[in-house]
Amino acid sequence: MVTINKNYLKLPGSYLFSTIAKKVADYQAAHPEEKIVRLGIGDVTQPLAPAIIDALHKAVDEMAHAETFHGYAPDLGYEFLRSAIAKNDYQDRGCRIEADEIFVSDGAKSDSGNIQEIFGTDNKVAVCDPVYPVYVDTNVMAGRTGEYNKERENFDGVIYMPCLEENGFLPELPKETPDLIYLCFPNNPSGAAITKEKLQEWVDYANKTGAVIIYDAAYEAYITEEGVPHSIYECEGARTCAIELRSFSKNAGFTGVRLGFAVVPKELEREGVSLHSLWARRHGTKFNGAPYIVQRAGEAVYSPEGKAQLKEQVAYYMRNAHYIYNGLKDAGYSVSGGVNAPYIWLKTPKGMTSWEFFDYLLETAHVVGTPGSGFGAHGEGYFRLTAFGTFENTQEAIRRIQAL
Ligand SMILES: Cc1ncc(COP(=O)(O)O)c(C=O)c1O
């Protein structure tokens, strides 16, 4: 008889954003007259930049002719895109990363969920708490954790590193030594950024202990401050302990287009085996390449016009971030994030739980945010608003919250 992967049964409830979508849909059905402002899920709202649209059109036209038609893409990505990434995201920033260390994918959600496959199931995982849920859930599915602990509201066998106001929302080196460490900076959900010095401590720690850092830099484009690293490879020694994940979703609005990449340096080895070759094997077997059309669009992100247009797009969202941050501060909320990230992290008022505040905001201001507890036990008492709405909706949401 067929058996199922029982690890899936350890996962409580549904994916956070499905729960939110259902609550909002139920509320809207009961109150069809209310105009709900959604600052919950981190999805972009601005259209693709003209340089990207041009590249997409051109690539579509190429597909219409036998001479320029493209079938299966190379598993690891087209050379034109891998070279553009290596040059613009790494070499121009002084990081030694070569094109053949870039693995093009359909986004950072897939990569951050799939990367664990190349590691043994006996590895101990460390994550920040609160955290982007994919890192934990995919390790649960793979059997790398114990059961869900209802009292602690997290999984046995995982090292949770609390990121709270007291520690500036940055993880501290854990007492128990982990094997796999997931770090995400600028951070989703807290919006916190890490300095190069602090990140260097993690790189040194990983090299000392033999751990591997999975560094999710999906929000790198939102960094505005000096001294905040855009890549973990700005740190000395990162090539021997870190894999970096990037996405085109938030820097270029590709949430519906789908493109990302992983960087696995060739020096990175464990048990005498190259992780680069393991990931290449995995990618080659299970992934048939991101579409040609999309990779051409990705290439346009690095063109002079693309860069200029996307700088403006990121600035548009960051104006929202500042508007939310200042608006909430003026209204007496305790707020953080929003400086190097498109997320604003606020403390729920009057001792409300995260979900109580979610309901309160939905019912009284008709504004949707994300309850901090959905990102982990230490997110309880916090709430996330995103800067990805339109400026008009953002203004409207803040006006309503201020009027409460
Ligand atoms: C930290 C983090 N990593 C990865 C992703 C997913 O990125 P992508 O759209 O490239 O799959 C998100 C999306 O919200 C995210 O917040």
C-alpha cells in the first residue's frame, strides 16, 4: 500500500497567506461596500519597467521565427544572464563571483525551499524567529525536524534565534551549534538590516564550526544605508561557507514573471564534496530552466535604461515605506524597519495579539497587514505592513490607522 510523507502532517494549518486571504475574502463578502486596502502580502503593484517590457516583446518576436526560436533553456541559465548577474551584482561590487557559480531559477521561493535537498536529513537547522516560513516548512517536509510543539508554537529539533527589539531584531550566535543557518537580510518580516561587521561574525562562525549559511538577499535592492552589505560575499571567507539566494521579484517587479538565482561558490565543500556540483546535479535533474523570454527580461534589468527605471521603482516603494514609518510613529506606534527594506514592523498596541490586531485593523480601518505571529512564536505582538501598495492606497491606509 502507498504510504505518504508523514512529515507533511507535522505542519499546522495552512500557509499563512492562505489564512489571511480567506479571512479577507470572508470579511469582504460580508461587507461588500467596504474598500479594503491590502498591505499584507509582499506583492508588488507597479507595472514592469519599459526596458523590461521591450525586452519581453523582442524575445517573444524571436520565438515566432525558426531562426531565432528557443526551446529548452540551459538548466543552469543562459550565459548572457549569468554573465550580467556576475558582473553587475558581484564583480562591480568587488565580490569574486563567476558566471558559472550562478544558477538561474524561477525565483527565491523555489530555491530557498529546494536548497535543503542537497544536505543530509540529520543536519540541525537554525532560523531567525520571526522568519520567512518557507525555510522551516521545507525542512519539516524533508524530515529534518521533530514534531510541532503546540506550547512553544514551533518545531522540536530546530534552533530558533529570537530577533526582538532588545537585540535590534538581529539573531545572536546560538548556544547549540547548527549545521545549516538561514539568514535573510534585509529581513522579511522585520525589515531589519545587518551591518557588514555583524555579518562577518556569522561568516567567521560558520567557517569555524563547518556550518553552511543560506543567505537570502531577496531585498538587497532596498538597501539605502552605507555599511549594509548587498551580498554575503562582501564578507571575507564567505566563499567557503555561504550560498546566496536572490530574486528579481522585488527589485524588478517579477513576482508574476518569475526569475531568481542561487550563487554556490566552487570552493564550498562539505565532507569533501563540492556543493556546487551537488546543486548543479539537482538543478539539472529537477529543473528545465527559466523561460528564454524571462531570462531576456532579466538581462534588461542590468541595461542602463533598466537600471535607471528600476531605481525609480524601488524609490517609489521606499517613499511608501517612509510614509508608513513616519505616519505610524506620529500616531504613537513603536515601529522599525522601512529604512533598508520595504517592510515596516510595528508593535501591536494595547497588548493585543498579532491576530487580534489583524482583526481589529480589518474590521475598523479595513486595512490588511500580516500578523507577526504568522512568522514565528517571537513575532507575537508584532505586525507587518508592506510598502508595495500604490502611494494612494498607502496614504489612505495610514490616514485610516491614524483616525482609529
Ligand atoms: C525572504 C524572501 N525570500 C524569497 C521570497 C520569494 O521570492 P520569489 O518571488 O523570487 O520566489 C520572498 C517573497 O516574499 C521573501 O520574502
